[in-house]
Amino acid sequence: MPVIFIHPPAMGLVTFKKQKPLAEKYKVIVYDIRGNGHSGFTNEKITIPLLADDLRKLLDHLDIKKAVLCSYSSAASIALAFAIEFPERLHALIFSGGYPEVKSFLLAQQFRLGMLTARCNGIKLLAKAIAISHTKEKAFQREIYNYVLKVDPTILYQMYKAGLLFNCTERLSDITQPLLLIYGRKDDYIHKHYRLFERNMIKTETIFIDRAKHQIPTSNFIEFNKIIDHFLQKLPTISR
């Protein structure tokens, strides 16, 4: 079963290093969004639909008819746009700290801070903050730090802006595939968003990880991987 992991702005595919054990059972695919990591970019303005179409082209290139999308944080917007635009290509959704719109003042401020950092050439400061907040492992911190440095500042600014403005709450009912929501119990300002999914999507399962904050894929990966595995085992086999 193909499972494609989608990273938030700047972090790149290294975000999902700790999900490699899932490859023993599933076809795990990680990639760098355009302008992030090792991926190039064009002069096209970054929009969420554009990034969703990039993902569709990736599936075409890999000859994957249908996949499970697993996104972290604001990358949920890309997965949601994909689900709405290409429903026939979607098997299920998994969101770690995801939201269909920015509905929290603190969350909105994080996006604006990211935009300001990109505009002021503060990528090194951002890289350090992201690395330290995501893991206590020094080697993994260095890996994340060096990967964030690869992001193009202009692309990063546009990604943060597109994510801040994205809102698909009214289209959630169009998505009929199963959705798994995973949140950290201590990720307070994100919590209000899960009710948007539960009110509008029938096949929604929500799980909270005790003592966890927002950085679940890197800091609480053992629990995260087990939850994903359990969810995937319940899904019907993808027909080819």
C-alpha cells in the first residue's frame, strides 16, 4: 500500500526519517516539495492547488493509481487540496497536527512569523529553531538544520502565505475517504481545529497522544508509527 508523506514548509523529506520502519509493511514515499530540500522550482507563484498538482504528477511518475496521504502540520492543506481535486487517486488521509483552515490567533502568528523570517533572510535562525524543537537527538538536529537551510526564501514566504490563506472547511464534506487525525495532548492551540473535521467528515477517527506536543513524527515517532500501522491495517486493499 503506497503511503506518501508530505512535509510542512522548509523541513523537507528528512521530517519523516523516523517513519522508515513502516517501509517493512508499506510502500513509504517521501519527497521534497518544490523549492524545498533538493527539489528545484520554477517562477510560478506557489499556491496550494499547484503543490497538490505536483503531488498528482509524482503519483503519475511512480505509476501509483491511488495512495494514502500522511501529512504533518500545515502540509494538511496540500493533502486536502489533493483530496478535493483528485478524489479518485486518494485511498485515505492521515494528519498529524493538521487543520483545514487557520482558526487560531497563535497559529496565524506562527505563519506571519515564518513569512517575516523568510523575508528578512532569517533561514539560519529558523533552521535552528525547527531542529531544536523537533528532536533532542543531536545528530538528527544537525540533519534537520542542514536540510532547512536548503529551502529557497522566496518559495518559503509564498508557502507560508498560501498556508495562512488556505481554507477548505466548507469542502470537507466532499471528502468521503477515511481520515485519521493525530494530535499531541499538549498541542493546545491546534486542538480546536479537529472539530472542524469531525463536524464535516463522516469517516473521521481522532487520537490524542499523551504528553506530546506538535512535533509528533520526530519526537513521538514510536507511538505515531504504531497508530499509523494500526489504521492502515484496517483499510481495504488497494485494487490495481
